[in-house]
Amino acid sequence: MTTDPADTPRRPNLSREKVLRAAVAMADEGGKGTPSVRALAKRLGVEAMSLYHHFRNKDLILDGMVDLVFAEVEDPGEGARWRTAMRGRAASMRAALVRHPWALGLMDSRTSPGPATLRRHDAAIGCLRSGGFSVAGAAHALSVLDGYTYGFTLQQLSLPFTAPDGAGEVAGAMLEEMPSDAYPHLAEMIGELALKPGYAFTDEFETGLDLILDGLERHREAWA
């Protein structure tokens, strides 16, 4: 007796990219963690062993997930000025990390980085070198820029509000509860800044980035 093809369960057509995009989607939905291989396989409608035909272990899945996030980071254009390029890189990296909070602790932890990761790093170094930075200077610049971007994003994601103007609501509630004469400087900052219309904590990112870029400009020649 032959089996009718219509009665035979169809195996999902898996590819590395399909697996990775499903893993990223699951991690985004979960917020901060990455999915287990078993949960990922269930999402894709296959047995866990099927994933090992494409990835020898979970570390390779994590490498690929991080690479997809790095692919969202702005690449310096040909001949771009270093300051403009580094500003765009920092802003797009922060935006990518806000979209994918789980990636924050993984971005620079991989020992087998993917092609997008390597391209983005190489392009950033090349832009800085073309802008007059020495090899050591380029390393200093990327270290401080990435440290600031990751740190600010971590702080942003940890705040008890998500709306751009949410700082005012939280700060206002704090001000009502605390004796202003005991904390005069904090009360002053809340009253004259956080409660002002239009204030958004996330705007502080650009202010800090300007300070860093100004400092890099001043030290660029000294590192040559």
C-alpha cells in the first residue's frame, strides 16, 4: 500500500537565517533572555536535533543572533567624516539595543563573531583611521563610545517608565513624597528640569555623546 503524499507530514524547510530570525523574535518577545534550543525547535515545528544540522551548539546560535543585531548598526559611508559617522553609529547601536534588550550583554562577548559584526567593527576602525586617529587612538575611541552607548542603554532600559516624558511623572511623584529641605539639590533639579514641559531623559544621550566626541577631537592628535 502506498502512502498518499497528502497524508505525509511536511517537514518545515529550515535554513540558518530562518532559525536565527525565529530565535531573535523569541528573544525580543521574552525581553531579556534568549530561547532554549528546545523552545526554539518547538517554535519552528521541528525536533531539537533538527537544529543541530545547522548549528553544532547553542553558542553558534547566539553568535548568529548577535550578528543580526550588529547588521542593524549604521555603517560609516564611504568618505564619511569620523565625527558624523561615530555619532550615527552610536545612535543606531543604541536603537538596536533598545529593540533587542537581550543583546546588551552579548554584543562583545562572542568569540566567533559573524560577518556583519566584523564588517561593522572594521568599517568603524577604518573611518577613525581615515579621520586621523592612530591605531591606539581608534581603540580608545571605540572603547569609550561603546562603553557609553551600552551603559546609557542599560540605564534607559532599567528606568521605571518608557514614555519619552515619563521622567516628569516619576520625578513629580518623588518630589511630593520627599522633604525638599532635606534634599535641596535634588528638589531643584526635579523642579527646574525634569518637570519642565518637553524634557525627556533619553535626550541626555546626545549631550553625553557630544562631550565624548569633543574629548576625542581634543586627544586625536596626541594619540597619533
